[in-house]
Amino acid sequence: MQWTVETVSTDVLVLGAGMAGFRAALAARATGAHVTLAYRAKGASPYVIGFNAPIGSMDPADSPDVFYDDMLRGGYFLNDRRLVRLLAEKSVDAFHELASWGVPFAHSVDTQTGASRVLQRHLSGNRYPRSVFVPESTGGAILQVMANRARTLGIGQIAGQKAVELLRDGTDVVGALLWKPHSNQMTAVHARAVVIAMGGIGRLYADSTYPVDVGADGLGMALDAGARLIDMEFVQFEPVVTVWPQECRGMEMPTSMLGDGAHLLNNRGERFMLGYNPPSGERGIEKARLALFIQREIDEGRGFPEGGVAFDATVLTDAQRESYVSHCRRLRAAGVEPATTPPIVAPAAHSMMGGVAVDGDCWSGVPGLYVGGEAAGGVHGASRIAGNGCSDTLVFGAIAGGGAARGMLPNLDRDWQAIEADAMARLAHADGGVPAEDVQHAKDGMRKVLSASAGIWRNGRDLAAGLTAFEAMHKEILQMRAGSREAAVELREARRMAGVGTAVLQAALGRTESRGAHQRTDYPAMNDAQWLHHIAFARRGDDELVQSKEPIH
């Protein structure tokens, strides 16, 4: 299996070009380091609708201390306090920085005094209105500003190529192999530090809000390199994802609309959340609990034939509703008028609370390897409050980039030919006859098993059955030998999926309690005495996972 390999050298290599990746690249470049950003696509960042920053514009009672407390409560006190404090304080800096760079955040002007103030939406799990936004497209606006800044600062970019292997020299991470899909072209990037900013595990599930390029590759590569994964049992399901109209399937309806006053209705026309969360109903409830209650309505037969509940924004004022420009536009393009007809929504796999264990500099513990954004674990604990996904990417993207630049490995006379050959050997394994389609079929099988056994509601029987099925599929994958370049890449991804998915199932089976996004019908109570700690995983050999308990910092 022959590849054509081009070589590039840099100081800091950032893998991923969503918000975490761009922010990491900008932070590393600010130190004077030479930075290269490598990516295949932009991940989920373009779909971001806002982020939390406790600037107190809508309510002066808000502050970083209140935000810190909200995150601990929303994470069911499993959060890493060091990381929570960083997010609470540095999210304010992130807002002011982006505003100074030209991101046009929404604001209102007092017609009498002419005074202007930043608008903030009230999202679930937040005590005060805290989410800053750009009406047309928050994610798109932030990415555009950061991309322009990256070009101005001379950050190198390798677009349209996906990371398939980390380059390793002993325990040091010293770069990555990139592959241009549907070709025999590889790029070997030699680097003194690598930042993984490739998102979470959304596409490990059959139904997910995430685009196809957000799988488990980043976590799997870090695990293979010697990093630890923590809190893998905590997978948050986005509560209100469109299932009808079909043309909008997979579109997240903003939970901030619920904060504005939108209702959720079952097939009886009842505001069922008033029964689960009196007296505020849909407002202020943490997202993991909201998803649980919506799923219960569906499971108990009170959903609509399309498979969900109604998201009723008809009760909002025109100004409130029309402030969600892209959502209204997409619904109308599908023939649904949001002022008169509610779309149907249901939960779907969304965010990974866990990820690679990192310290306050986003260092993974592996020399040369840093991790930022959703790929890093610890900050959200057992559940993430709404609006913190983007805050996470901005704050910890910057920390990871700065940490990588400060922690660059020394320039050594490395045997790059041997390093690249080792990475190639891990990728190709041995030539065989298995086509890429067969590997994709195996990956789809793992997605179905994980969705069926480790969904919103869990129990020991289903988790054990899922783990048995997963282990059998893993063994089958280990026996496969690629018959093409595409199959070689697919096979390596499948092996990583198997490892990361096994961690999810083992942690969920082992945690015999219910907490945040991990809800077990056979252990419905939260048990602080036994379970107020992290479950961690490390790799032993090529395929074995070693599980341990780690204290909360």
C-alpha cells in the first residue's frame, strides 16, 4: 500500500479548525511560535448560537462567582474546580476580546438616553441571562473573525486533510500524519507540540447533532499516545432536536427560546414540563434533565407520530421569535411557519462531558500533547449547562494554544524516517482484501449498539449486553486487513471508535448511580458517598483498557 508523503515542519500543530482550534492557533501565534492549523472541515462550531459570559449586562447580579456556582451545580459537583474557575473568569475576557476583534454581538440602544447594552439570553441551567450572541449566526461570525485574524498573523493552514495518526518518538508526541481523502497523498507534520481540538464523540451514536467529521478520533489518538480519558459515561443528549419537518431534521432548536417563553407540548396539548419542573416548567432547567423528561413523554406514548414533542414558539412575540434568524429561515424554507406551526423535536446525542484528562494548561500529561475544547474532560462534570459549549472552546482553546507554545519540546536530532514509518505501520497494519464499505458497516454496527445500550435511560442489563456486543465487534475489527487506502484509514478509525466506545460502556456499567447525563433505571439515586470521583481509562498495550478511580481536584 504505497503513499506519497510530503513533509512540513512547524512549532505548534493544531488539529481541528472549529473555535477551539482557531483560538488555540491564535494563542500559540501570539507567543511568537510558528503555528500550523490542519483540518478537514469546521466541525460543529458553525452551528453555535451563543456562549456564556457573566458580564452582567442584563442583570448586574451576575458575576464569575455566580457562574462558577451554576457550573458546579449543573455538573452535579463532579467538575474539576480548577477548570471551572478558569472558565468562569476567562469567559469574560473571551467576550471582550472577540468584541474588540469585531464580532458584532447583539445589543440594544435606549431610545431616550442613547445608551447601549449587550443583549444576553437566558439559557437552561443558568441563574441569569448570560449568553451573548450574534443574531444572524454566532458561530459563523466568530469563525470568520478568527479565520481573518489567523490569515493576517501568518498562521499556516493545511485544509481538506484529516489527521489519521500522531507521530510519536518514544513517549513524545512530535507531530501528525494527515491524509487527503480519496488520494494516496499524506502530509507528515513535524512539530514541537500538538494541540488536539477535534471535538467530542457525537458520531459514535447513530443519531447525533454533530456533523460526520466529529467522531472519536481525537480522543482515540490521545488515548493511544498515553493520555487518560475521564468521565466517559457522561454523554449529554441535546433535548430539542428537530425531527419534523424532515428538511430540518437534526437542527437544534435553541433552549434560549424556552428561556424566552416558548412551550413544549405533548400530543394532548399539555405543557408537560410544568409537571416535572414546577412552577417554571421549561425555563431554567438543566439540559440533561430536560432531555430525560422529553424522552419519558415520548416513551410513554405522549409524543407525536413524528417521534417527538411540539416546540411551540407561537407564544413568543414576533421580535423574540425573529431574533433567531437562521432557525426561522430554515423552518420557512421547509414550509413551516414558526409563528403558527410548532416543529416536532426529540433528544439526540450531542455533547461529551468527559474526554482527555488535562491540567490547568490543557496538558494531557503526555510530552508534547495538549487538548482543548470538547476533546478535553473535567470542566463540565456530569452535565453541561446550556451555552457553555462555545465558552469551553474559546477559553480552553486559548489555554491549550498558549500552553503548547510554552511547553514546546526541545529541538532534537530525531530519526524522522523511523518515526514516520512507525506511524505508517500503525495505520496500514497489513495489506488485505477488506474494502472500506465493510469497515463502514462495522462502524455503523457499533453506533447502533452504543445508541441502544447507552442512551438517555440506561440499565445494567442493556449496558452489559452492549459491552459484550462491542467487544465482539472489536475482535472482528482487529482481524480485518485493509484492501485500500480508504479502508486503511477507516479501519484505524474503527479501532479507535471501539476503544472509546468501550470506555463509555464500561464507565456507564460501573457507575451504579444516576448523576447528571448518566441516568440508570436500576440505580435511580445519586450516591455521593460512593461515586463522587472520576472514572478514568488508560491504554495498556495496543488494545487493552485499564480502568481506575481518580479524585476530584
